[in-house]
Amino acid sequence: MLEHLVQFTAWPILTGLLVGYVANRIMSGEGKGCCLNLFIGIVGSYAGAFIGSLLDVHLIGAGYVKNFIFCVLGSVVVMWIWKKLVD
């Protein structure tokens, strides 16, 4: 039971950190910190899933690489919108 709880909470957090870091490096060339990377990664993952549904790309069961690419794409879009709103 404990290993399922760890898998359910640890992997999305680690994936969100990694996706947010990659998106920050693509958009600005530097990381912004763990909290912002996590936020951007999680929100961007949902945005990537939404973009995938708009393009009629099935991401469920598609594999890690395809999901990771769409999560990074969604995070880059979220970062672009963030920069447009803040600047």
C-alpha cells in the first residue's frame, strides 16, 4: 500500500519538476527555482493534454516520450502566456 502511495505522489512531482525545468530552459535559458518549475510543469502538463485533445492525439497509453513531449509543449505555452501577461 505504501509503495502505491509513493508512486502516486512522487512521480507526478518529479515529472512536474523536470517538465518545468525543461520548459524554463527552452523559454529563458535558465531555471526559475523548484516551486515555479513544479507549478509550470503541472499546469503545463494539463495544458499539453488539452493541446493533445485539440489535435486529436491520444495520449493515454501512448508512452512516456510522447506524453513528455506534449507536457513540455504545454509548459512552453504556459510560460509564453505567463510572459505576455507579466511583461
